[in-house]
Amino acid sequence: MVALGVTLFLLTVGMKSEAEAQCDPGWTHITDTLLVQGCLYEVDLCAQCYVSHPGKVKINNFRKLDDSCPDTLDPNETLQQLFSQVSTWAYLWFDQCQSNIPPCDLDSAKEVTFEYNVCWLMKKDTISNRMWYLPCTDEVCTVTYKICMNPDMSLNTTITNMTPPSIPFGCTLEGYQVVEPIYHNQESDCFVLHTPCNPDGGWNPY
């Protein structure tokens, strides 16, 4: 029994260390909790803060905090919802860097750049009852937004630069085509996340 307990502990720690990313020097590691369709998810990201405004953001992974919460979206739709929330000024990484977004009428908009991985998979952790969402290739869609605040306090955003990954991507399946893993450490096939570089109509980061 002791040996079994040690094995289960090591498996859990191994999965957590595998999923949690290390940020490069000069980047800040941040975790935040988001709510999508009634289910809680934890996001793991790295943010690089410029002196006067938010700089760059890279999302490392998400994990569903209660796997018993029913899914009403396919994996691509779930990730789009999660990315949309992370991309808004109200979330933690903006406060970590600089939440003072200038008004649009001063023509002093700030820029923020997001790196969106376009290929993802799901990985099951039956021990802690978690489902992880992890990038499965290094291909990213890099998007720079110019941001400022409207008089009604809504965020005004304009894409100023976009760098798509090489085509074809390292994944071809749509989110609704992948089978959700059910066994411990089992991974789904890679599926496409539709981003501004490869939109499907469901991407709405702001």
C-alpha cells in the first residue's frame, strides 16, 4: 500500500511538473481561474511587462478544475472562450503589468502581443480528476493589438500586426473530431485551435 501511494504521488507530481511551464528570464509566471459555461479552469501563462504598458503574453496551458462538470462546448470552442477571457484587460495579467490603459481620444494607445498556439491536445489526470489542455506543437499565431479605453469604459482594440505559423499546421483535426481521453495520462489527438491567423468565426478575444 505504501509503494502504491508513493507511485500515485509521483505520477501526479510528474504530470503537474510536465504541464506547468517555466517562464523565460524577464517574464512573469501567472496563474488565474476562469469560468466557462459554468465550469472552472485554471490558466497558466507567462507575461512580459514593458515599463509603461502590457507587453507580451504566452498561454502555456489550461486545466479543468472539476472534471465532473459537464462539457457543453467542443475543445476548440472551450479554448476560444478561455483565450477570449485571458485577452481582456480585466484579467490578472493586465494588473500584473500595467492596468492603466489610456483613453482613445488622446491617441496614445498601447500595444500588447499574444502568442497563440494553434495545435492543442487534452490529457487526462484521473488521480486529481483533471483534464489538461496542452500545446502539441510549437507553431504559434502571433498577434499584436493596439488597445485604448472608450468613453464608456469598453476596450477598443485594433490588430496592428499578425504573423501566422507555417502552413500546413502540424494538426488537422477539428476540436469536435477528437475523442476525449478517459485513462490516466492518456492524450487525445492534436486538434486545431482557430485563432485570428486561421479564423472560424468563433474567435472574439475582446
